[in-house]
Amino acid sequence: MSARILVAEDDPKQSRLIRIYLEREGNTVQVMADGRSALERVRSVRPDLVVLDVMLPAVDGLDVCRILRSEGSDVPILLLTARSTEEDMLLGLDLGADDYLTKPYSPRELTARVRALLRRSRATGAAARDELLRVGAVELDTGRFEVRVSGRPVALTSKEFSLLEVLAREPGRVFTRTQIIERVFGFGSDVLERTVDVHVRNLRLKLEADPARPRYLETVYGRGYRLSEAEAEAEAEAEAAAEDLGERA
């Protein structure tokens, strides 16, 4: 199945090479040479995936990523970066990118990463049902790709939603970082365990009233993360008590 892919790359040789390899896979590819044009194109055509170089003129790739996520876009984003330090890579993920490649890279590896991102995106859409998952005040509507906390809508990236869904389907269970990577990114993924920490931190910033003292997304030191079932029980007891008081009144 072909996909509509937007490539934002200002190096003509690199962009031509990327286009050739992705079109060989049957995809429709558009190339933008600067970040501002890339932003406008994503907003207008809503591609299935974006390949985004970090060092772009006008608006750099990291800002493009940040702006798209702040606008609620969940398009899968693959970052291309010449910065090879872990901090720079994690910064891109922190801003909402789904994956990254460091230059120089193999075009075949790029196409493999693109295929993997598209498979996961389509699998998420195919598996989505009109199902409501609720753990305490946290609600996930898997059919509409919506999250609410105490009725308040919360905008998540596709990876943040997938991570939260994994935890919400088995509240109280502790998932190791490896288990989370396997379920969210796929078996055999070379994603760093630190990447999970970044996504959890971002989720806390969006879900928790006080991210430094999380009520829902708990760390179990030496083990991993869980969505607190105890918090859900406390919420249920509080609701029951409020209803009881209302009936007595």
C-alpha cells in the first residue's frame, strides 16, 4: 500500500536520493527545501509520514516538529540529524518525533525505518475500535484517538498514545522499558531505553497536575512503569462517596 510522504531536506542530492528510494517502494513523495514550506505543506495535504532534516533553513526541523505537535498533529515523523550525541537525539524525541536516523545513513535503512513507522501507524488505525479505556480520571477513546483527564482533553502524539494505551489495558501491572519498547515500537527495535523515559516524562507533563509527584504514571524503581490502579480505586471510591452524599441530601 502506497503512502503520501513529505520529505523536508535542503540538500538536493540527499532529497533526490531519498525520493528515488521511497518512490521505489510505491510511495508518493513531495520534497520541500525549507522548514516553513514543510509546515505549510503538512497542514494542507496531511501526509501519511514526514521525513524531516533537522538543519533546515527558515524554520529548523526541531521547530517544525515542535510546532506540528503543538497544533495536535500526530503524523509520524522521522528525523534526519547530523548530531550524533544522545542528548540531541533525545531532544528530537522530546519534541514529538517518532524515530531518527543520524547522518551518514544507508538509504535502505531509511526505507526500512519508513516502512516500520507506516506499519505501526496503520496497525494502530486498523486496531482502533470504539473502545473506552478508563483508569481513574484518565480516559482513552481508542476509536477516536482521544484522551481526557477529569474530562479535560489532552493532545498526545501517536507514540505517547500507544504507550499510555499499553499501560491502560493492564492497570497496575509494571512494564519494563524493554516490554514497552516491544509493544510500542515493535520487536527488534533498536530504540534506546532512555527513549521510553522521555515519552513517560512528556506524558506526565500532559496528564499530571504535578508531574514531579505523579498520581497516575508511576515509576517502580528498578522495574519500570505502571498506570496506578490504586489511584483508579481512590477515584472510584471518591465518586461513590459523592453520589452517596447526593442521595442523602
